[in-house]
Amino acid sequence: MKITNKEKMTNFCFIIPALILFLVFSLYPIVRTFELSVFQWNGVDKNMVFVGFAQYKDILFNNPSFWKSMLNAGYITLLALTIQNGLALLLALLVNQNVKGENIYRTIFFLPPVLSGVVVGLIWKFVFDGNFGILDHFLYGLGFKEFHDYAWLSEIKTAISSVAVVHMWKGFGYGFIILLAGLQTIPVELYEAARVDGANSWQQFKNVTLPLLMPIFTIVSILTILGTMQIFDLIYSMTRGGPAGHTHVPITKIYEYMNNGEFGYSTAMAVVFGVVLLVISYAQIYFSKKFK
Amino acid sequence: MDFPKLKRSISATITHFILIIVSLSCVFPVFWMVSSSLKTQEEVFSKMSLLPSTWNWSNYVTAFVKADFGQYFLNSVFYTVVGVFFVIFISTLAAYAFARLEFFGKSFFFYLLIATLLIPIPGVFVPLFLLLKNLSLLDTRTGLLLCYISNGLAFAIFLLKGFFDELPKEVEEAALIDGCSRFGIYYRIALPLAKPAIATLVIMNALTIWNEFLLALVVLQDKAKMPIQRGLMVFQGTFVTDYPLLMAGLTIATIPIVIVYLYMQKHIIKGIAAGALKG
Amino acid sequence: MLRAVLCLFAVSALFFSSCSKEAVELDVDVMVWHWMTDRQDAFEKLAKDYFTKTGVKVIFETYAPSDVYKNKISAAATANLLPEIFNPMANKKEIASYINAGFVADITDDMNKDNWKDVFFQRALENLSFEENNEWGVKSGIYGVPIDVSSMLIYYNKDLFRQAGLDPEITPKTWGEFVAFAKKLKANDIQPFVSGFGENWIIGAFAQSYQWELFGKEGILSTIDGVIPYTDARWVKIFNLFKELKDNNLLATGVVTMINKDAERGFATGKFAMAFNGSWGVNVYNSMNPNLNYGVFYLPILPEAQHPMRFFGGEGSAFYVNSKSPNKQKAIDFLKWFTSEEQQSFLSKATSNIPANKNASSDLPPILKIFAESIANTFGQLQKIEDWQVVNVLNTSLQSVIIGEKTPQKAAKDVQDEKARQMKNKKATA
């Protein structure tokens, strides 16, 4: 069927509302951000000092702590991509197969995303606390005497992983409901047809569920990457980037600069960070297309 | 011995074991939040007991009054309902077009939209604020809503396009031959089929808008327009935090969103029946 | 289809109707934005009194926590929408920007009238003033009004002292005694010392006291100028103090990521015997555990130090007046009334703080009295400040020493490296 130009024009109408909002409220501020990033400015001063790409140069070659924070976020993202998404997929599959009480589980698994960050931060700090922490009590009870007063969030070895655990716990619910929605849109007929062909449940999973769910899983992965790389609230409420800066992530760094009157510099950091995210997401899309 | 039956019951046990362990970790904070909301300030710290020694239900009344929830509640409902509606409406239209229709600059616009997901918020905060000022939208509900709606779009379009891509094309083609307009196909066929995805998005956007407060606090000046999260600030003192009242306030603020979830998640599941009937 | 259109229509109607009934003009003379949620009730009561007395309507609005407040202020400044009274919550350099951009009123003349300025603790007022020839080019004068004053000392739990066999009425005077006391507590299975060292500024405040004692004002200024390097033996000594606490296990477990609220909770519930904290702690501990039996002592001195010990403190909270508001004078007059003896007394009692008005501080409870006496010995803000990135590296290096990641020598070297880097940057831009 040949599509005429007139049709193309009417088709374009579908995206006009989104496009207008996007251009005004997203693209314009981003362009302005880019503009601010070539100035040295503290957000209040009347005069902004034009410095060209000097701030970019400093970020790229002279700011190891920013790149360290990027690695931290990358580490949490790797964990989230594997463990969090694996858990989300597993739970979505389990709940999807008509287990008893699936309604209850479905509701419960979305509680962490719904909960306020204040509560989550407080609770998990109780868990990881080195003085009366729940986890230490538990491990001590199991006979691991060395964990008697281990402060999980204050030791370099465990701080970032501990934060990652909380992040994954808070986030798996999103992946869970998106994947569940994905599983629900797979037509039942396909399973029936597979069963008629004599496929067992593993074969049904491999030949029907997996290929049809793959695109949704890719979307969930990209959202996980973007969501985790931009992690902020949890870090701030649990460690403030400590111990000694070992759990800083890009957004906490950007805020740190912003709060210290380095407005222009922090926007340049935001731009650099955005470019890194762009590259990562593009790579993710590219590879998932290749696997398909 | 009935092996298949035994096997099934073992796998059911393992399934439930995993589900219950994860569930417990999710329920505990809620339990703790509600339990703390009924304690006294002293008790929250001194005794790490699971249940309050006396159940101070009056904390809820105090929290409600002190946080002016009555005033903020309707605002939040308004922002959430209108915001979510427009996010869904605009994003389904656009996502459908990106998935199914041909037009100029399709992939260019798609990737441009997606790029907004990548720029972290702190950078665009001040430009956005200045923009609202220039449009005379500072301290208006419209301004705040427009920000909320455009914030939700990229994510929604991205997710929905994925779902529309996967939907079977045959029905639509049949409808097209029957003389149905493109909008008719979108509205009558594509939307019902994508119901689970839409329900998911409603939940997520409702959650985001309901919990948002930084933008609201900065954009709005007039207290009468502020959302519910504004009320919760009252308990988070610079020095003294009133934990029982804070927890009571948080509980009150969490309930509506749980209700939205309970209601919408049924539609995530209903999709199976709808899809089966039409597909 | 029809249903959807109707629905859309209804929602849009709601949408636009709600937008049209904008801005019910409020009849406010002086708007105050503040972050002290726990003082809102007391503020409101005073505002009401003021209205009955003068007919000037003052409204207090809270935005908390303070990070959010700071965001709100800087956004409002960008759009020229600041209220009559506010506080940028920033360091001297940033305050200077606010002043230079014309957001903050110079209130020197009003302060000189009727000896208003004489009612305040001098240190508090000094911190809110700019001296002649300061490095930011601000006209010399007074720019802020202190509401209360505070300082940071060491609290101790008398019951835990007794438990460890220590006399709760005898407190350590020197660093050596302090460590000995702490060891005794530790030997009795009591965690000796806690503070919100997870917050950079608190660990910095502790170190700064010793910086003042070892370097004195001139020494600190030379350090900022880059004449004295951070690798100076005295700096290594300061890092070593933290190492000593760490090596003897005298710090609370997890202290490096502890925010002050957690540290306060731990002290209030008797988990830790001593806490480095500000005078606001009196109110906090009281709300968490009214039965806590505690005292306060000054930071232990280093006998070898050449200069007097100085504490972190000065103005606890302060307000600035918006110079662009037509009601500027009304705002200043209100603050004048607000900081007079009677109102300050009331505020002090209602919120357990030390009033900025020293005449109102005569009948303070004993613990607060000790804090009030220490105000004269707090170190003031200098007219020159160290680059924030150097301060940042310094504070995180202190944490690094506590977790054993860096030796004191290495920590000192890292700070000096950052200092050198910043000096080079400054030279490049200048």
C-alpha cells in the first residue's frame, strides 16, 4: 500500500500535541542548559563570565571524582540490570501462572515503589546500622561473630553494594508490572497452539514467551539503566555520598557543585552526563536489535 | 507415589517460598510505618518494639490538621487526574503514530523525544523556571501541569511504542479496509489492546505526580495551589523531626496511590481477556 | 467515542476554570519564608501579636528541609520573586552575590538607630556583616538580623559516665584527658563518642576548632592565601587526632556516614556517651528522651597549642531583608520588634534556643547557659574563605582517616594537592 504525502501529513497530526509540549517544555530548557554550560555563573550574579568549553575540558580531564561517581552509578546499574531485572522477570512469570493469591502478591510487590523515600531510607538504615542493625543481629544469630558491629554503609567494601540492594528493592516493582503487562498482552492462542503442537512448559516459555517478551524486556532494561544511572534520593538519604565520597553518583556530584555556587559548571556536568547516557542507551538498543 | 503431583506441589512450594520472602520484605516497611505512626515520639526511639504500647489514633487527626491536608488533598487529586489523563492521551496518540504510521522525520522525532529521558533534571531546573516566568505561568496550576505532562511524555511514548509494536497488525488492516479512519483504529482497536500497558502507565505517572514536590514548591507561591507533599514538610524539622506525625502523614499520603494501584492493576490482568476476545 | 470527547471536554473545562481563578490577592505586608518548621507555631503567635499591635500583617511560610528551602530561594531570586524576609542559606561568598545583585538590603543605618545593634551577641552580628575592602567588593555594613545564636560543644551522658566509674561532675579539659575518659568508657563496653560526621560540615566544624587553636586567625588566613601549606605539621596533627580516636575504637560504629539526626538519636537513647553537637541539641534530645541526664563541656584543648580554643558557632539562624520590596521598611521594623527582649525571651523558651538578643538570655536553663557563655569564644566568619573544593577534599579526607583509607600524612598531602590545583585554576581565570 503506497502512502501518499497527504496521508503523511495527517499522520503527523498524531504527534503534534506531544511535539509542541516537548519542544517548549523539554527541548527549550535543554538548549538553554547547554547555553548556560559555557558560562561561569553562580545562579545569582548579574554577570555571567563566558568561559567557552573550559568547564567541559575541566570535567573531562581534570575531575576524577566525577568519573569515579560515574563508575559507582555504573556498578549499581550493572547489578540492577542483572539482579533487579532478573527478579522482576522471575516474579512476573511466577505471578502470571495463576498461583494462589496472585492478587495479593501483585499488590505487595508494588509497595516499595509506592513507599515514600523517607520511610525507605529510615528502614534500611535500621537494617544496615552497625550499632543495633537488623542485619547484624541476624548474621550474629547465624554464628557470624565478626558481624557483631559491622556498619554496612560505612565500610568501603560494602557501602555501595548496600545502597545498590536498597535501590533494587525499591525498583523491581516497576519492572515487575511492566513485564506483567507484557506477559498479559501475549495472545493466549499462541500458547494453545504451542500446546497442541506438544510443547512442554519450558518449550512454551522459550518459543512463545521469551521472543514476544524480549522487546518489552529491552525497554525495561533501558529504563533501568536510565533510572539507576540517575539515582539520587536514596544515596542522599542513606550515605550523602560517604564514606569519604565512596558512594557518590553523578547526580549527587552535580548537586554538590550546584549547591556551592558552581551553576555553570554543574550544567556542563549535566550535559556530559547526558551524553554518556545517550551512548549507553544507544549501545543497549543496538545490541538488543542485533540479538533479535 | 504420585510423582507428577508431588513434583507440582514441590514446585508450588518453592514458588510460594520465593514469593513470600519477597513479600515480607515489601510489607515490613509498611507495617513499620503504620506502627510508628501510632507511637509517641519517645517510644519511636526508646523501644524498638513492633507494636505501639498504646495506639494513638489521634496522631492521624493531628497530622491531618497540622499538615493542612484538607487544603492540599484536592489539589493533588486535581494535578494527578488531569496530569495523568493528558500524559496518557497525548502519549498514546504519539506512540501509536511512531509504531504504526508513516510521516516525515519519524525516527528523528522519536529519538529526539527519547533524548529528554537522558538529561538529568538538576540541569534544566532553572531554565524551566525562567521559561515559565516568561510565559507568565509561574504560580499557576497550568504551568505546573504542563511541566508534569511533558515530563511524563518521553517515558510513556517509549514504553507504549514497544507495546504497540508487538500488537498484531491483522485486525487493524481489516478495519482499514472496512473504511475505518486512522483515529478510529487508534481509538477502537489499538487502545483497548494496549490496555495493560496503559494501566501500567497510569499507575506510574500517578505515582510520580502524586509524590512530586520540588517542582511544585519552586513553581508555586500560593499555598492554596500546593500539592499534598507540601503538607508533609511540616513534620521534617531542621532540628526536630516529629516521627509519629510524619509517619501518620506519610500513611495518609500513601493510601490514595495504593488505591489507584489496586484499581488499575485489575486492568493489567483484564487485558488478557480483552486481547483474547478481540485478537 | 462520544464519551471520550465529553470526558476530555469536562476535564479541560475543569483544567481551565481552575487556572482562571488565579491569584487571590493576599493582604500581606511582610512575607517571611523560613525553614524552621518546628518554630512555626511560635512565629505565628508573634506575628499575630504584631498585627494586633501595629496592624502590619506578617505571614510566616515554611519550606523544609533546608535543601528544598535553598532551591526555592535561588529560583525565586532568579525570577525576582523573593519575599520581604528570607535567608539564602549560603556561605559568605554567595551572600555577597545576593547583595551585589541587589537582593539583600543594607540595614546598617537601621541597626545604628536606637542602638538596635547593641542588643545582639556581637559575634552573631559580625558574621552577618561585611568589613571594609572584603574580597567580594561588598559595601561594608550589616546585612542580616540574627534570630538566635548557637555553638557546638560536647554533650555527655552522666548516667553512662557513672556506669563507667567516672565522676559525672568532672569533665575532660585536655585532649589527653578526653581520650583517657573515652578509653575508660570503651573498657566498660560503652561506645564513647558520636557526631554527625557523615555530614561534611560537622566533621569540618570539629576540625576547625583545632585549626583555630593551632594556627590562630592569621595562620588560617595565610593558609587560605596558600602561604602555609596543608602539609604543615599542625595539619597532620589535626588529622592525627581523628586517627587516634579511630585507632582506639573511640568513635561510634558507622560514624562516617552518620547524619546528625542519627547521631542525636543515638545519644538521646543512651547508645553513646559523648556527642559533638550544637546547642539546638537541647531541644532535640528533649523531644526524643525527656529523661536524658546529660551535661556539656568545652572541646578539650591541646596543651601544645599556641592560640586559644575557638568553637564553631555564632548566629544560629538569621533573616535577610529583600531590598527590592516596597515594604522593605516594614520588614525591618518588624525584625526590630521581633528581636527585642520580650519577643526573644518568648522564642527562646518556646523553642529551647539561645536568643540572639543577649538581654533576653538571662534566665536560660543551665545547659543552654553554658552554650551562651561559649558564644564569645566562637570563631567568627573570616572576610576570606577557603575554596569550597579544598574544604570538600579536607572534610572527606578526615572521613578517609577515620575509615583507615588514608594516613594523616597522605590526607594532608591530598588536601594540599587540591589547594595547588585550585590556585592554579584561579590564576588561569584571573
